[in-house]
Amino acid sequence: MVVDVLHPNRANVSKDELRSKLSELYKVSKDQVQVFGFRTQYGGGKSTGFGLIYESVESFKKFEPHYRLVRVGMATKIEKASRQQRKQRKNRAKEHRGTAKTKGGKSKKDK
């Protein structure tokens, strides 16, 4: 659903606050409500975004994307090397075709 929030004299409203307010209005647990995509109107005082209310916490976990589960604390973030480091590692491994692929190796001058 589209959620319009009026908040005069405030910069914006926290998503946590919105989740608890929506859970009160619709008589569901706060863990079944997800809000995202809020944009404050020019001049302030009003924000518009999206809200989703699930039938159960299980369906919440099943259908919500992982990054949004991480935001509300229902999942842990997968730690991995930065994109640039992964690409550099891939390209270094390509230099050693047919040999054991290690992190580095001899440069072309040394061969």
C-alpha cells in the first residue's frame, strides 16, 4: 500500500516509528509490517512511501528480499570482499591458466 505521512515541524519520521504505528492501526505484530521507499516532499512536512503487511512472520521472511530483512534485523548481512577486489582476484587467476590458481604469482617479466 502507499503510505502518506504528514510530519510538520519534523525533518522526517523513522521507519521503526512508522512500523509500530501501522501495526497498531491494523492490529498486527510489528514484525509483520515492512515500510520502505520513503521520499520527503520538497518543502518538507510530508513523506510518501510503501508499506507491506504480511499475514505471519513466516510469510514475511519468505517473501521479503534479504536486504530488507537485514534492515529490520531479521537476517544477518553476508560479508564478502568488495566488488573491485573480487574482480581483481578473478583477473589475477586468469593469468595462471592451466596451473594452480593462487592469489598472485610470478609477473610476466620473471617468467
